[in-house]
Amino acid sequence: MGLDYEYRILDLLELGRPANDVGAMLTEARSAGYAAMNITHPCKQLVLDLVDELDTDAANLRAVNLVVFDGDRLVGYNTDWMGYRDGLIAGLPNASLDRVVQIGCGGAGAATAYALLSVGAQRLDLFDADAVRADELALRMRARFTEATIGTLASDELPEAIAVATGVVHATPLGMLHHPGVAFDVGLLAERAWVSDVVYRPLETELIREAAQRGHPVLDGGRMAVGQACASLRIITGLEPDRDRMQRHFRDLISAEVDSRMRRGGR
């Protein structure tokens, strides 16, 4: 983009600093001349009480993943939901949103639910192993999206809901490199139902692979990951990044990581 920018990772574990040091780290970064900081787990909620201003969507989601230094003011944004929204539109442009089931109601799940409802999901049924968390997310979403039908599911109701859903979103860590598995029986899906996963390491999770093999349209987690970065860059710089170029670069990086891991494993 022709910008003379530097992007650094400040890893809490490497620095030996607790999560509640995030306020001091924001102050240090601003003093050092940074324009903004991306924020990730476990600091997304801690930052809520540290910023001077919250973007409307971040306030609704109760999570911040970008803090922009606007003079003496700290402004908090959430680009996770934007990333999922844009990825869904680009990756599954014809996806039916008549009846969507979402599995997982944590931080990623809040962002995907918000995005789905923002682009017109008519009915969204939420499931989480922690029923209280699902109930809380449903209440928050109902307050914002009054025209949609937003429900919660018990574990024994999930199979039947999946069978009649037009799409299923998976928003838990299951399927990550060190958390293998599939959150539901893919064989339950209706013939034309689509499947989305927020996990992007690996890009082809067991869920995505099995659903694609059965002929279902799929959306991997890479689009959300790139989308939130693209939105962050746009907010920070005021310029429009090349999303497709970012997507290609991201996938090349993931492929290189997989190749490196396989070489280390001797395969």
C-alpha cells in the first residue's frame, strides 16, 4: 500500500506480563509513537474499561480487538464481526440465512452471531456447552436485532435443529491442531445446507473437509481471519487494502507453516 509502517507482536507470555497489564502497554505503545494496537485473547474484555470511546458495534459485542490512538483519546473497535460478515458475503454469496444454527457462543461466536444477524439472518439458534453463555448471547442479540428470531438449543435439541437448518456455523476451538474433532454429525445436514468454521489453523478442518466431501458449500476460517485484519488496516490508515491479495498471502503463509510442520515431523 506504499505505507512506511511497522507492525510488531507484543506477546504477554514472552514479555512475562499479566493480561491486566494491557492498560500500561497501551500507554507505552502510544508514547512510543504507535498509531494503534490490535488486541486479542485474553484482553478483549479488559480493554472495554480502558478506552475513552467505544465504537457502537464494539459496545454491542462487549469486546474490543482494535484500539486506535486518536490524539489523547483511545477509541475501541471490534473488527472480528466485520471479518466474518465480509468473508461470508465473499465466500458464500448465495448462502440462505433463513434458519442458521450456531455452535459456540464465546468471543468468536459473539462476532459471528452479530455478523449473521447484521446481514439478515431470519432465525438464529444458538448452542453452547455452557447453556448460560448461550442464553446471555441470545439476550444481547435480541436487544440489538429485534426483527430476527433468536433462540437457544439444549444438547438434545441440536440434532433436529441441524437437520432443518439452511446453514451451520461452528465457533468453538474444536478442530484446531491440538483440539481435533468435529462438533456435530455432518450427516445430519440438509442437502443444500452450508457449513462455516471459524478455525483457520488448519484451514481445512475435519468439519470443512467432511462437509465439502458430502457436497455442502463451505466457508473456512481464513476469510474471517483476513477480514478482521483488512478492516483493522482500513480503520487505522483510512485506505482500502487489497483483500484478495491479503487472502492469497495469508493462505501461502498457512501452507508454508503446514509444510514446515510436516518436515519437522519427518513426513
